[in-house]
Amino acid sequence: MLLTHPDVSDAAVLGLDDDTWGEVVAAVVVSSSSEDLTLQALQDFCGGSLPPYSVPRRLKLMEELPRNQVCLVGCFRCHKSPFFHSSF
């Protein structure tokens, strides 16, 4: 869904621990435009097509996603990043 947004060139979605919900949806996005994407803009874009529990609650903008040798996003490396253990 995120990849259909005109300002998104690459994206990954993962679950982050949350004290209230157990886990929340987080989006890691590479922007294709010079303007910074906002969480609200992505939520508005996804809100019409996804159920509320699937809409990202947190957003991280990156220049590129960490990928392994077979081009899969290295979520394990994302989870080990200090960024994912602090606030988005």
C-alpha cells in the first residue's frame, strides 16, 4: 500500500513493541521527493484502504533500506538499531 504513494520510492512495515497495544505498525520509508513525508500524510493515504489497526502509527524516513544479499529488507538489523528502541 505504501509503495503506491507518489512520494514513496521504497518502504518496509514492521511491528514495534507498545505498552498499550502490545505492538504497533511502524513504517520505514524512502522518500522519492525532496519534500519530507509526514506520518499524517501517510495515515491519510492509507486510511481509506486499510483497516485502522493496519495504518502505520510511527514513521521513520531513511535514505535507503538495509537489504541483505537477496535484496530482502533486513528487519533484524532495523530492530537492533537504537532508533527502534527510542521514540519515532
